[in-house]
Amino acid sequence: MSESRPNAGREAAADRSTVTVDRSGEIAWVTIDNPPVNATSNAVRADLAAAVKDVQGARVAALRCAGRTFIAGGDMSEFDAPPVEPHLPDVVQMVEDSEVPFVALMHGNVLGGGFEIAMACAWRIAAPGTGFGLPEVNVGLIPGAGGTQRLPRLVGMEAAIDIACRGRIVTAEDMLKLGGIDRVADDLAAACMELSAELPARPVPASRRPVPAFSDQLVAEAEKSLRKRARGQQSPLENLRALQWSAAPFEQGQPRERARHLELRRSPESRALRHVFFAERAAARPEAIAGATPRDVARVAIVGGGLMGAGIAAAALTAGLRVTLIERDAEAAGAAHERVSGLLDGAVDRGKMDDAARDAALAGFAAVDDYAHAAGADLAIEAVFEDAAVKREVFAKLSEAMGEEAILATNTSYLDPHDIFRDIPRPDRCLGLHFFSPANIMKLVEVVQTPDTAAEVLATGFALARRLRKMPVLSGICDGFIGNRILSAYRRAADYLLADGALPHEVDAAMRGFGMAMGPYEMQDMAGLQIAWANRKRQAATRPAGERYVAIADRLCEMGRLGRRSGKGWYDYGDDGKPQRSTEVEALIEAHSREHGLARRSFAEEEITGRLLAVMANEGLRIVEEDIAERPGDIDVVEVHGYGFPRWRGGPMHHASEVGWDVTRRNMHLVAEESPGSWGLASKL
Ligand code: NAI
């Protein structure tokens, strides 16, 4: 039926830029067409408000969207400006109050404002697999058009908390069970025509229904778990509060929700979260790959099946790629196979994949000890020991087995990829793909461009990272690339604080209080102190002569205090695995201060966070000034996805602009004065 297809019969329709109304028999087909995701922009709201008037006289009005999805949210690029009329709550109310009952016909995603509009319709029919959600919480907001007021009335408080406070996306099938929609149907138009023919009694509008009974305990427990998970982020709790306003009549709860929504748009938290949202999109499409077409990658060779190689293999297999893993000998290949299967089993246990998917992934996997098996792979990732000579040898063998076309990538953390690839024919097909541990879970991948890397090769690195469901960020070459370079400045500044009077638990508590997943010392204990130790030894030769060096971490390593796995590091670990302050470490720190004639003094929490955040922002700015990163937002994405920086703080660069760069400058100058000759200052600071 052509009338039932979006945009069919347009000539007979009232045609606006984003919404058309087509009358066909007794149904008015209202079609929103605002690519890519039919966001409720200013234009869509205005056109939809006009469309509600145009449906008069029809038996039902069918609201649907052209393209790949129903309305998947608001247009966030409009959120910095004052809202423009007609406001979404008014349009939603017009839909609910319309004399002609609306039927929402939904496919793809029904998110945010889209879900709010759908909840105001008299009936809701969705295609199988449609996703429903209120993701406002993810950008520091609460819904602003009745979402928190209608949702508990439709699905009950427990499900509403999951959706609004935790940002859960619910499938059409589950939403049907919850009572949030009326039907799941393959053919939405046919389902709508059936409904129009039968025309059952119009249900009570969502806003007029009572909220099904729930216990106070439900809310109290939700609050506790949200507080714990949010690490200082407010929006999950804001959503919980707004849901509770639904105890009052809709006429009272809805304006409260709207007012709070508008206030929160201006909150630092929402600004930070929106910043990260846009920074992620920008980071995924760097200028360096503009216009370049990525190559297809179906089969990957991975060399080295240790911690990183196994994790990368698991990520690639989970994404449906075939993987050949090459190890030193048959025994190591067997161990690598077990490691990878273990990671896939773990994914099954966590409900991330089912048994059949795991078996299918393993069917595409081989662990071998012969480079000949790399022939035919489209791309290779090397993850062997951090030793340039070993890596060069690996790439020589790979190049021979795979030919001069195949893309070659190194996962090195600190070595210079340009140097690793110096003897490889066609270095334009070489790049760095720096994954983070555990590589099957962590999202960040630094895609490292050497002076030779071709744009098409870089674009393939980005496409591969996306396929692995990772967040790629472009990095040039410097010691530690973007993330580890900032990390080493951060740790150095923290060590200076220890030498000058702070203790590890104070530094950790301050940074956790700021919202970091972990403080710098807990993090080192978790990861193990050896890698950084080896690194400091490597850097010793090139360390600037005047730079202050705090050798406390070296002493710990020499004492065998290598971190959590060795039972002790910066902290002691008992049977419960919890870090305990160590008298041995604190005595060592105090002895260090004494030996260097340093008068220890206490540091307030704000002094600690102010200094450490200034150091991160300064290093980030230097990285941008040196063209290692394309833009400050890339630094923020690296920190948020790789280093536990709280997303709701927006990353170190955004945070610096939020508190004011003058504050950062002042703090950085303090840091530099306390340790003269130890810090390079960004020229724009
Ligand atoms: P690992 O020691 O756990 O694994 C290295 C594996 O490579 C071992 O299984 C070893 O048998 C194998 N191998 C060594 N030489 C080989 C050769 N010639 N041919 C085939 N296999 C060989 O080391 P890990 O931690 O997995 O690190 C690997 C690389 O990844 C290093 O360059 C490291 O800097 C980098 N990296 C490590 C991270 C970490 O957190 N551990 C994070 C990001 C990068």
C-alpha cells in the first residue's frame, strides 16, 4: 500500500520541511523526516504542532518516522541557546489532548523526546527489536517533556528508575511485558489499519493514570546504589527525585520537571557530559582521515598472545573477525589459545555473548607458532615484549609472510613506531594501534600516525577500532603518546606532593573525591609497578639534568613492593584485598623528605586536586601545541576512556576551561615554582 510508506503521496499532503500529513481514508499519516535520527529540533517541534491541527477529521493519526529510526532524542546542538517555541512539553500535550487519537508507529530507537511524544499517544505499536530509553541522564539532564511523570504511570516505578536513572534501553518485547506499549508488529502500517478499523475505546491518557503502588524501600535502595555507581555525578539522583514528583498530580509534577530540566541544561555537569559526547564524535573523525576510504578487514593476525595480544584477539573475535594468533612456540601458542578462550568464556558469564556466539568466534580462531599462517590476513597487530629489536624482527617476518600490501600495526606503549618500522618495505602501511588493558574491555585505542602512514591506512585503523566497539583517538608520536605521557606527568607531580608532605592515601582520597575511578597510587598498585619502573630506567639517560627526581617508587620496586599482585605496593593488602596504609612506605616517604632537607607540610584536598589537574591540563595543552593531538577534546576523550577521568567532569581540558584557565595557570605556576627546572609550560598557558 503506497499510502502507508513514509513520504508516499506527498503531492496531496500538507508539506512542511520536516513533517508531512497524508490523509488516506480514515487515517492521517503524520511522518517526521529529519535525518539522521529525526531529532526533535526547533523545526520538527513547530511542524509537529501544526500537524496535530491538520489531522482533524481523521479516525486516528499515525505518527511515524522516515529513515532508520523513530525520534531518537533532542537536538543537543540547540541546548546551549535558550529554548525556542513551541516547547516540547506543549507539543507533547497537544498530542495527548488531540481529539483525533494518535498511534505511535515506532522502529529503530525511541529515545528522550521521542519516547516522551510516544508516551502521549493513545496507542503505541513498535517493530520487533525497537529500543526505548530516556538517555537524558547520560548528558547530565532529566527529561523535560513529561518523561519522568508519564513513564512511572505507564510501566511502574521500578522499571522507570532503571530507564530514567540508569539509562537502560528496553527492547520492544520487554516494553510490551512492562505495559509501556500495546503491540509488537512486523508491519506497523497494517497494524495501525487494523487498529483503526476496530477502533477500541480510547485508553486513559498516561498523564491521567495513577502511578502503580511501590514501596519506599525501592526508592531508598535505588538511591543508595545510584550514589555508589555515580561517583559524584548528580543526574541519576536528579532523575530519581523527578520520578518521585509523579506522586503529585501531573499538572504539578510536569512543570517542576520542566523547570529543573532547563536549570540542568546550564549545569557544569551537563555541559561537561555534552562536551564529551561531541568530543567523541569529533575524535572518531579526525581531519587526517578526511576523504580516505578504509580498507575491508576480515582477518587479523596478532603476534604475541600475552596479556594484551589475548585481549585484542578476544575483542576482534567478538566483533566477528577471524584471528590467527602467532606465538613463539607451540607451548606458548597453546597457552595463548587458552587465554583467549578464557576471555570469551568470561564474556559468556557476564552475559555479553551466548554459547553459540562464543563457539562461532572460536571457530574463526587459530593460535600457531608459524608466521606462514599470517599469509592472507588483511592486517597484523604486534603485541610482543616491549623491545624494539624483538618487534623489528617480528615485523620483518610478518612482512615476508603477508606481502607488501598488508597493514602492520604495533601495540607498543612507549617505543617509537617510526623507528620500529624503519626497515619495513612500504612504511606507509604501518601504524600504531595502542590498546589499553584489559583490551577486551577498555574502550580507548590510540591510533598512532607515523610520518609515513597513509591516510587510507589510518582510516582503516579507525574503522577497525570502531568495529571492535572501541573509541579511537588519533595520536602523533611522543613518549607515551597522549595518555601515558599525561599519566607520567600526573604521577610525577603526585610524587612531588609525597616528597613535600602528602601521603599516598591523602592523594588518592583527594582524586577519588574529585571523581577519578582511582587515585594514582591505588591505580599503580592495581596495574603493577614494574612497567613504569622499567620505563623510568629507560628514560634516565634523556631526563633533563635539572629535573627533580623522586626515587620513592624505585625503592618500593627494589623492596619487592610491586603492587597488589605481590601483596604489597604503595599499600599493604590483607586477605580481603583492600588497601591498608603501610607504615613501611610512609616511613620511606618521610625518610626521603628528610634526606633531601624538605620541610614536610600538609596539603588540603583542593591543593592536591588543583595541582594535579593543572599538571594534566598543562601537559594536554603541550600535546596539542606539539600537534600530537588534533584538538583539546581528543585529550579529554583519551582521559575519560583510558584513565578513569570522570566523564561528568568532561576531561582535564574541559575542566580547565570550566574552572577558568587562569586558575589552572596559577596552580601550574605553583607546581613549577615548587620544583624548578622540572616542568615544561605550555606556551598558551
Ligand atoms: P606479555 O608479556 O603479557 O605478552 C607478550 C607475549 O608476546 C608473550 O606471550 C610472549 O610469549 C610473546 N612473544 C614475545 N616475543 C615473541 C615473538 N618473537 N613472537 C611471538 N610471540 C612473542 O606483554 P603484554 O603486557 O601483553 O604487552 C605486549 C605489548 O603491549 C608491549 O609492547 C606492551 O608495551 C604493550 N602494551 C601493554 C599494556 C599493558 O597494560 N600491559 C598496555 C598497552 C600496550
